[in-house]
Amino acid sequence: MTIITYQESDHSRFRPSSFASFIRPALRLPLKLRDEWQRRQTEKMLESLPAEIRKDIGWPTTNAAPRK
């Protein structure tokens, strides 16, 4: 299984105002769910590429044995 880590940047999505500070907690969960769904879709797309292309772009193989 491949793990991708992204840095969250909530600051770019909201302008600092009293309304934004009120609504931000309510939007955090849907935004997080959307981001996770997009990541899964990206991983599926990358995993579906031919092995030669994944190798060229540096994507790890899915059948790599874990290191001991």
C-alpha cells in the first residue's frame, strides 16, 4: 500500500473575518473528506498506470517486499 502525505493549508481557503472564523469548524470535516477522496482517486489512477510509466515517474511498485 502506498501512503501519500499532504500538508494542509486551510489558511488559503478562508479570508480572515468573523464569518470565516464561525463557519470554518463546520466546513473542516467536509473539506477533509473531499481531500481524502481526491487523494484516493489520484492513487487509483497512478496505480492503474503501466509499470514502466510508474517506474519512470518514481512511483513505488505495488508488489515491493517490505524491508526488514
